[in-house]
Amino acid sequence: MVAGRAEQDALFDEEPLPAMGFRGPVAATAAGVSYRQLDYWARTGLVLPELHAATGSGSQRLYSFRDVVLLRLVKRLLDTGISLQQIRVAMDYLRTRGVRDLTSLTLLSDGTSVFEAADDDEVLDIVKGGQGVFAITLGGIVRDVEGSIAELPAILEAQPLDELAARRLRRAG
């Protein structure tokens, strides 16, 4: 099932940074994923570009900050061994969960499934149960993405990632 933009928007209460758009290569770099992964996830509806979807050959997707956070979350889950199928289930759950701001949420996984822990007590209960788990805090991902984006001008000066970035650098320089 391909998620809709409105469902993805329900994951955050408000934009953590001022509204800004990131073209595909920049969004991929900020999220720590390959452009190929970014493209696949957009085509299959895992993470859709909020600001502008590709509308045909030659068109560019434009990702928001929240999109980059979601891309980084998917990457973290993949890095911990969660299957893409389980990640889709977890993302669908988060979209239908009904909570607007997930930045205080912690996701736990046993390497197979993803669990939600809304507070520290729930995390402790799961850990005390003796089951081996790892945790991902969405607030931490937001801070990581903010740091990655703050470093992007240096990356762009060293090697422009796309044509638009190169034009901006020429005009500014």
C-alpha cells in the first residue's frame, strides 16, 4: 500500500526548521542514503517528497526537512537489520497512529519487529523482560539531520551535488 502525503504529514506537529526544500541528491546526502534508495522509496511510497513530487521525465522531487528525518529513520531501521517489509509496516503504523508529534517517541526493535515506547517506563519494562532490543529516538534523528544539513554548505562548496546548487554557488560567489 502506498501511503498518502496527508498520512505522512501526521508524523510531525510542526516543521522543526523553517520550510526549505532539498532536491534529491541533497536530501539523500543529508539522510545518509544513496540516491538510488531515495528514488526507490519515493516510487514505492515509503517516503514521499512533501514539497514537490516527480511528475515525469526530467522533473525533480523536492523534499522537506520532515521528509529527510523520515528518510534517516528508515535508514537507521535498515542498518539495524529490520527488513524493508517490516519498516513499511512500522511506517504505516506511525502514520495511522494519530499522534501529531513523534519527536519524543522511541522505537525499539528486537531485530525482527519494531515496537513503540511512548515513555521511559515502557522502555524499562521491555528491557527488564530480558529481551535484547535496540532503541531509536526520533528526537535524536531530528538533531542528527539538523547537523547534517548544517554541514551541507561545506559539502556543496567542495563539490556541487546538482545543477541548481552549482548555479546558486556561482551567483553567490
